[in-house]
Amino acid sequence: MYDFEEANVRRFLEQHGAKRAAIQLPAGLKQYLPEIKETFDKAGVEALVLADSCYGACDPADAQAKRLRCDVLVHYGHANMRIPTCLPTLYVEARILIDPIKTVEQALPQMKFKRVGLLTNVQHIKYLQKVAKLLRSRGAKPFIGRPGPRAKYPGQLLGCDFSCACSVASHVDGFLYIGTGDFHPLGAALATGKQVLAINPVSEGFKLISPAIDAFLRGRKAMIARAAAGNRFGIVVSTKPGQARFNLARELVESFRRAGRDACLLAVDEVKPEELSDFKFDAFVCAACPRIPIDDAERFEHPILTPFEAQVMLGKAKFRPYEMDEVSKEDLSWGKVR
């Protein structure tokens, strides 16, 4: 189902004379470990699997691998985000081998727009030009946006970077997204105000996502209202290298204090309910991975907001148009202590 780039991995191991290699896998690829590990066994390299969670290329476990005396890190499932690492690191994108064309053809009658922005994740990126050719043959005009600061390829969406959609939003009537899950197409719809036809090549399903996503917006508005009733707020930042938005977190703390609210900066490796529940805050603001307040909100006993939602709660921004949280280079800097 996936291309695990065996030849490329073997060359990388040989190039660095690796004796022990750390393997890092996202949850969706852990079931394929036997197939992945076989490459290392054939190369005579000891494979050490880092079994902790893996959020993406923002979360390379190079420091952990180095502490475990590994020579290299092989990170599967994500494209290189250009985050410096302390060990030689290979990113194996694990591109999916399922051609989406059949599902795209089935979905086209549902696509009511002719100027189409094409979006996908790294697993399906190699099919984007093929889909563009199909659309042109059907009289549509495809657009593929330039990559954002965290993405590697044109048309590539990340949960923390919707730049490729925003860069062509003014030229298109709607978007076609290829991939699994709802977060990316939902984010693109909210970020651009355009409809997104989301196509899942694995399940061979598709659905149209509208920017007026009432249920989602009602839920987020209710989350803000619950948080506004509190007075003690934990501003949560991660120590993961691509999520360490300390500058943003500190600005949020200062905004809350100026508004007369009690706020404290909390630094954790992984933002999990069990790590935060003992602090007895009334609500949290997540200045780490943007997906946590959206995908994992129900796991938390107390409200958890995005930075944008915190500004709405403090009266510094309007709820509509809703803004998805994206990571910027400025967010990631610690800045000068004042």
C-alpha cells in the first residue's frame, strides 16, 4: 500500500556507516513495522523503534535517538520540514500506491466549479499532476498553489500550514482535496472561504465540505463561551522542535494578564489531558500543534482553545471569519527576555 523506499533507506544506512538506526513512525504506519524493519535486517543494522507518538516532521526524535546511541534517524510518513537535527536524518515519505483517478472520476459530477485548486498531503503528492490532466480533459482549469513555509511540495497541505490553498484562493471557485481524514479539507475551507470536494482514494469515498460548516463553528463558539467563564488559564507550549511556539505562548500570557485574567505558561513534550489535569486550570490555550484543540478537544475535561479563539474570547478578534491556527517562523522563536 505504501512505498517505503527500501533502496533509498539502504543507501542512507551505508552512506553513514550506521550500526544502530532509530525508526520513527506515525500511528498510521506502526502496523507496517515488520515490512519496514526488514530493510534494516537485510542491511545488518540494529533497528531501534521509537514507540512514542509522532505528530509529523515537526516532531523529529533525533535527540532521543542520539541519547540511545543511534547513528541515524529514519523518520517515516512525512516530508522534510527543514528542521535542524543532531543526527543524520532521512525522511521516508511513504507515498501511497493507490491511484486516485478512479475515485476522482466518480466524484466529478459533484464538483460544481470549473476553476479548481488542487490540494493533497504528501502521501498522494505524486498523483497531483495526473489529476490536473484529467480535469483539463473535462473542461476544468486546475490550479496548484505554491508550498507554504513548512511544506515541501506545491499543492501540499499541512495541518499547520494552509498556504498552498490560500495562494490560489482568489483564482479558483473551489478546491479538490485528495487524502484521508477531514481536518485538512476542513481547514482549507475555513482558511479560504471556498468549497472543498474531499476525495478519499483508500475508501473510494468523497464528500463536499462547505466553508459555512455550522456544526463545527457552533462547537468552537461553545468552547470559547465555556472558557470565558473561567479565570485561570494554562497557556500550553510544546518542547517538540517544530511546535515550540514560545514567542506566541508568551504573548498570549501577557494578553491574558492585561485583560485581568490569571495565566501561566506550561511547557510539555506532548499535550495530553493526563499531563495537564492536576494543575486545576479553568481552561487551556494550545500554542503547540494546531490540531490538538480541534481533533482532541473531547479528551480534555476543561475547554482548550486555539490562539485565535483566545483572542476572540479576550475581545481582540471577531469570531467570523473563523481563522485556522497556522505555525509561523516568528511563533517558534523564543525572543529576547524583557
